[in-house]
Amino acid sequence: MNTFTHLLEGGYEALHLLADAKAGLRALVGIHSTKRGPALGGTRALATYASEDEAILDVLRLARGMTYKAALAGLPYGGGKAVIMLPRGSFDRARLFEAFGRAVDSLGGRYITTEDRGAASSTCRTTRPTRAASSTSPRK
């Protein structure tokens, strides 16, 4: 797959590769558009991707879909999506999601994550050390 061609022809703004060897984190954040505001989209945490290319295609396809969903709902957000390629075998889930939270925070608010397949709200709460860019804060 020619990633840059795919990004340019699809009108994507960014594809971020996030890694933390100690936590076992291998994740992607695809940002399709921030024209209406920060990119909003869920985080999928799956161990079923056959390849990195498959995960890249999935995160980009889903990010574009989130752009349209946010626009149709009249939300002041653009579209993005995250994919965590879960390690096979045992791993510390809390440590991995904390590392993911730090990595998303490093994007400076360009991407706001929510829950999706494999990332329940209880898990997503651990992704935000500051919770500045997560829509999974507990309700009061």
C-alpha cells in the first residue's frame, strides 16, 4: 500500500503512529478533517488485524466516516478514529491504555477519543491522565 497516496487522494489530514515498547502499545490515529473542529472518533482495541496495512486502511476508512457523522449531526467536530493493535498473549491492559492516553494527549487536542469495540468506557477513563481530550469522563 502506498500510504501517502492513500492519504492525499482521500483528503486526509494526518495519520499518527503511536508506540510505547514498555506498555506494548502499537496504535494509529487517523484524522480525516478538523475543518469543523477537533477530530472526534472512537478507539478500537483489537487483536484481529492481519497486518499493519489492514489496520491503517481500517482507521482511515473509519475516520472519514466520522467526518460525515459529525457533520450530519451538526456537531462542531471533524472526523478521526483510533486503532490499538492489541498484543497477542498477556499484557497489562491498564498500562497499555495509559500509554495510549499519553500518546493521544501529545496530539494537542486535535483528536478527541471515545469508546468503541474493545475499549469500554471504564477502560477509556484510564486513557486520559488529564482527561483533556476524552469524551468518557464520568457523569455527575
